Amino acid sequence: MQEDQQFLENLVKALVDHPEDVKVDRTVDEMGVLLTLDVHAEDMGKIIGRSGNTAKAIRTLLRVVGMKHDARVNLKINEPEGGRGVVVSGSDEA
């Protein structure tokens, strides 16, 4: 397991109530590294945070880890089965 993948997994497991359901997949392409995160449906709110602030903070930390290895690291958070279908964006539109 790569350092960025291990970092994300450890970070997310510390935040959620169902650490056994945390799954991180890593793919590399011409755009850089893509980490795909799957968590238990009940833990989505903890990972996204109010107004997406927790997700933004996790992405910032991953960029720092990536810079250490000259890699561009992106994070995709998958909507879990049975999720509420809430779309998280960078805007504050209601």
C-alpha cells in the first residue's frame, strides 16, 4: 500500500464510527493519483463535514502528502449504497 493511500485510510478510520467499512482504492494515470474512498452510509456526514469543510481539509492534506512525492493526488468520495444522494459542491446555493 502506498504512503498516500495508507495516510488516507488511517485518517478516515480515526474519524468514522464504522472503520471496518473504510475502503481506499488507488489508481494512477496521466492526471496523477486518484484515491477513491468508500465508507459506511452513516459515516458520510463525518467525512464530508459541514459545507464540505472536512472533505476540503482531507483533500488539502492529501495534496501535501502528494507534494512530498512529486505527485498530484485527488480524492473521490463514493456515495454509499442507501445514501441520501446529497451532492456536495463548492457553492453555498440553497
